[in-house]
Amino acid sequence: MKPTPSAEAAAVQRLRITFSQDGALRYVGHLDVVRTWERVLRRAGAPLAYSAGFHPGPRLYFASGLPLGAAGRAEIVDVLLTEAMTPEAFLAQVAPHLPPGLTLLHAQEAPLKTPALQAVLLASDWQVEVQSDETPAALAARIAALLAQDETPARRLRKGRAKAYDLRPLVLALSYQDQPEPGWHRVLMTLRSAPSATGRADAVLAALGLEGNAVRIERVRLIFGAEGAPEGEPTPA
């Protein structure tokens, strides 16, 4: 019997990769993005560690999948390897195989055994540009009204069924920034990320009465607890 990849070699190194995701990849679901990463790393000949079981797969651990239609300025994935590489060598080996819209920004070693990124992700910063005939003052007033609410009823789909929840505790910060171009407004958001509840930019727009408007959504930064923060990444006070 031919051994599975996981039986051939154990993981000896964890590299934490920061990357951007934009362009046509905005409209690719997270599972397909994961498959894209798997293909890229195999083509690059990276010494990937594999999971055990009947269907072993590369051990890639993403901090958080992007919602469909959103770009990511500094996304993070952990890659487990069976042979140690310098971060610089990894980047040089993998970069030529990346599709348009996927860009490697940084790589660093992380402890082989460390809390899962999803478990220590606390929040994320978002930049949202929305098209609207509203004046800056009117939109800023809407934002102030939302922030003044004790509760913001919202609904989301779970397994094809609508479920009511309170959006307000998931909005940690919300502010009007400027008009990047005529007819467009830039809004900054910090939204809570937790296994039980995660804030979504589109839900905030709906609460502001801007559902259905043309938008450009970008996740700017992932914010981790101290145990999971990449080197140089600030953590909430």
C-alpha cells in the first residue's frame, strides 16, 4: 500500500503568511480560494504537511474566510511544512505560481504548536466605499444614530433559514471618513469576530439603510488576541 503524504513525514515548521486578495478573487468563495492555495503550493513544490485520514489534505489554516465580493488587504494563512525553509525562500518559490489577485506580502515562522488563528481572532478593520446621493453630513448622522442604539435588530441566513440577532454588540467602531470620488462615501468599521458571532460589513450597511447600493468592501486588518498576534501586529488594549 502506498503511504499517505501524512504518513511519510510529520510537520516540522509552521510559516505564517500574510497576503492580499483582490481582483476577480473577490467573487470566488472561500472554499475555492483554499483549493487555489493548495494548487499553488503543490505546483511550487512546497514540502507540505498533510492531514491524516482517508482523504488527506495540505495542512493550511486560514484566520478567516472573506465574504463573497470583499477584498482583503492583509489576510493570513498558516502553512505547515515537512522541511524547514526560510520565509524568504518560501516566498520566492511560491510567488511565481500565484494567480492574478493573490499577492504574497510577508512570511514569518510561528510556533509549530500554537492556538488556531480562528480561535484568537477578535475583530477586523474594514474600509467600505458605498455609492449614495446622501450628503456626508446625512450619512454621518445615520452612523451616529446607529452607534447610539442599545440594540440593532438584524437577520441572517443560517442553513437557508432567517435568524434574528442583535448587530449592535458586533460593531466595535464605525465612522465616516470622506468622499473618495463624487457620489461615493468611505466608511470605516471595526467588527467583532468570534466563533459564536461575527460582524459583517453588508449587515452594517443594511442597518444604515444602504442595502442594495453599489459598494466596494475591503478588509484592512485582522486583530488577534496576544497569543495569536503575528509579529508586529498590534493587539486590542
